[in-house]
Amino acid sequence: MIVPMRKITLLVQTKDVDSTLKALGRAGVLHIEHQNAPQNDNVVALEEKLGHISRALEILQESKEEAKVQVKPKDIVSEILRIIEEKTISLENLKKINRNIHAWEDWGDFDPEIVDDLKDRGIWVRLCKINKKELDGFPESVITEVLFKKGAIFYCAVISREEVELPFKVLSLPDIGLQETRGLKIKEEERLKALDERLWELAVFKGALEAYSKKLESLVDFNRAMAGAGSHERISYLVGYCPLSSSGMLQKLAEKEKWGIVIEEPMESDKVPTLIKNPRWVEIIKPVFSMIKTIPGYKELDISFWFLLFFSVFFGMLVGDAGYGILFLLLNLIAHIRLGKSAKDKSIFFLTYVLSVSTIIWGLFTGTFFGQAYLQGKLPALLPYLTDNSNVQDLCFLIGAIHLSIAHAWRFIRKVPSLKALAEAGWIAMLWAAYFIAKALILGEGFSQYGKWFLISGASLIILFTEPRKNIFKAIGSGMGSFLLHAMNSFTDVVSYIRLFAVGAASVAVADAFNNIAATMGYGGFISGLMTALILLFGHTLNILLGAMAVLVHGMRLNLLEFSSHLDMEWSGVEYAPFKAKGD
């Protein structure tokens, strides 16, 4: 559920803003809303320092050791940034050196200064790469020496007693010879190696730098809050939001610190942050929301429970293989045992257990274990009904109608006792009419009598109660517009759930294809057995990756687009981030 919030306004003397923010940082419950641009010279300087240390931390590798000597973080960061700059220059030099070596290694080693000395003595030597036609077109006053040939290109030295204009491009000589260039390459490589070794030595300071970085982040937040506070003459004011349950504690703190405080219900125009709290068993879906970075608006709805429920069903149907589910379960169990103690948030492990079990259940229902065909008859489906494609498609339409009906039922409850709630009942009826239409058009069944009544009653309720007014004609006009605009969407959204069948069937087909290829190799010898194992490993790994992509694309879409659009959600929320900076 979305936690109710209260808008807080604190009034303090300007000289006390610093101490006020420190007290608020210790309380850690107020989400501050800046009243001015949170920027000044202090913030800019601190952000620059934070940027430098973040760049340094990106470069440093993890080290099991910690520094035994105390060194100023500023000095470590400066040295790391200097090394980064030197490495950048050295790598660029190495690229140029390698390009020169590649360009001139076919010519062999020579000293470009000798060519310059010959020019001073009146002998012009130039190097060219030319084709056969150009070779025959030299002026008589020059001597052409073919040094070697690569393909259709002749590598030549052109010699003359005076500077003669040649009808083709002359190569610009390098500054130094090939052997000397290779020597430079060795020096640059040694320099890079020394720089990397020094970075490895500095890795022992990574823990200290991370602690310093957190301190800097706290200082940045503190100074932003200072700069963002509103002011009028000698009075400053801070505005923010806190959970309703914490507002009493803030009021007591204000009385203790002698602050002026106003606690009020947020207005419609306020940008209230969103804090979501659910039972622990629902909270396991949180990693998914964190990954896709979607937050409902404060006035919107928390769909965590329904997202978890239907996402688990979608996952099982899209992956659809009991073998894969058991594999996920075992790998997750191993990861949980090995990493569970060090992980701050263990919800990802429990979510994976749920998704694995869902996959196993669907695989057992359909008799699918690392593909279906090669186990035909050996692993009977617990629900033979689901081995028929038409039945699975019917189930997909049914899930779609139920899923989207829940969205409109939710909107119905929120609109009661307004007559507009009846329009939501109408849309529920339209969804079930769409279900029967989908069965008729796609599965070839006759259009049910129930479908006709759903269509008539749904259309009537939508037209009459979308915008109920005293003027019945205006109400009907508004309702008719909404019906014409969204009726087709109801049908296409229900039909879109057939993707669960399509992707699941494709997954089984891919698994069976690789199983058949492996079966043709046989297990008669070591080589054939090895090839068979490699084909099965590659094929099923690929299929699992494709299944994961399908879940991300289709499992997410059905929740975040189809379901959310029927709830009229915009996901426009700002995450509740209470101020916790200590300012020291």
C-alpha cells in the first residue's frame, strides 16, 4: 500500500538552519522539497570532489587487504586521477606506435634520416605503393626499384636527381626507424604495466575512499538542503513530506528545538513522494520494480500484490518447462546459501523461489521437462487439457479478461458512490464480451449468448454513466465518444494475452529442436557423446536466455502496459527519500 503522507513546513531563524538540518538528518523522516535552486559555491565544489572520487573508485579494483597507514583521501584521489591521465596518454601513444609499426613493418627497418641526408646531396628517394599500370607510367628521369609486391600492389623506391612531381601519392616517411619504434612500444608497455601495478597497490585504500565518498555525499545533500531552504528576512523555512505515522515525532522534535511547524494534508498540486509498504511476502516483488525503475504517483495505486501474482503466472507460462524450473530452484538455493548472509536485501532469492516453483508447476501440468517431444509418454501431463493448443489459447484469453477486470473493479471501488462507477462495471462487461469475441474469431467457436448480453449491457453502462449529467444528451454524447475510442482496445488487449501461449510454445519447440539434433549424434563414442552434451548445453542455455528475454518483454508488458493502462496509471511517482545528511 502507498503510505499516507503529511506536508511539513518548518519555520526557524536563518542562523539556526544549520542546526535544524542536523537534527532533521538524525530524525531521518522528512523528504525535503527545495524552495530555491539547491546550488551554491559550496555545493559545486563538493560535487566536483565527489565526481573525482567516484571516478577514482570506478578504476580501483577490489582488494581483500586494507591500508595500514593513514593517508589523506585527497592525496590518494589526486594520484589515481594522475595515473588515469598518464594511462590515457600512454594508451594513445601506443595506438600511434602500433599504427606506425603496422604501416612500415613490410618495408623493413631503415633510418629515415639517411633519406634526408641523400636529399641534401641531390638524390631524391621516395617510397610509393602503386599498381601495375602506374608502374609503367614513370618519367624517364627517375629510377624505379620494386622492393616487393603484395597482391596487385608494388612497393617501390623512386629515385631521382631532382625533385620530380609524381602522378601518384608518395608516402610520408616516419620520424624514426622500425627498430626504434618497436623499442618505444616496449617502453610504453612497461610504463602501462608500472601504472597498473601502482593502481593495484592503491586498491588497499578503496574501503577508505568509499567511506569518504559516503561522507561527501552526505555533505553534498546537507549543503543542497541549506541552499534550497526558503527565506524571508531573518526567517528561513523548510518544506517537505513525512509519513503520517512520523508526523507526531516531528511535532515533538519541533517543540523541543523551538521550531515553528505546520502539519497539513498535501494539496492536489503538491509533488508528494511515494512510500510503499507491504507485507514481507509481497515485498519480494520489489527487486523487479527497482530494476525497471517505476514508481506509482502518490495519488495512484500500488499494484505490488497483483503484479507479483500475475507475474509469477506469466513467468511459469512463458518459460514453461519443469526442468528449467528445477534448475532455477537449485541454482537459486546454492546462491542463497553462499551469498544470503552478505546480501542486504534477500527478497530476490525468495522471488526466484516463487518463479521457479511456478515454472515447475506449469511444466508438470503440460508434461514438459527439458522439451516435450522426447519425453512423450514418459512424463504424462498432470492436466492433459493443457496439452491442446486451443485450450491454452482459451486460457490466455481468460487470464486476460480476469486480469483487466481486476483493474476496472479497482477503479469501480474508488469511484463509489459516484454514478461514474457504473461505467467501470460497463468496461468489465466489455472485457468479457471481448473474451467471447476472441474465442469466436480466433478459436472458431460460436459467439456465446453470454457475450451478446455482456456487449449490450457494457455498452449501455459506458454510454450512460461515463460522464453522467443532468443533460442526458450531453451525457450520452460523452459516453459514446469514450465507448468508440476505447472499445476496440478492450478486444485487442484481451487478445494480446495470447503471447503467453505463443512464446511458451516457441520455447518448447526450440528445446525439442536441439533435443532432436542431439539425438542424431547419439552416444556411441566419446566424441559423439561430447558433441551431444555440448549441443544440449548450448541449446538449452540459449532457450533459457530467450525465455528470460521473453519474461522481461512480455511478462512486464502485460502488467505495466495492459493492466496499468486499464487502471489509468502513469507511473509518475517520486520515490520517498528522507533527508539523513548529518552535515559533518
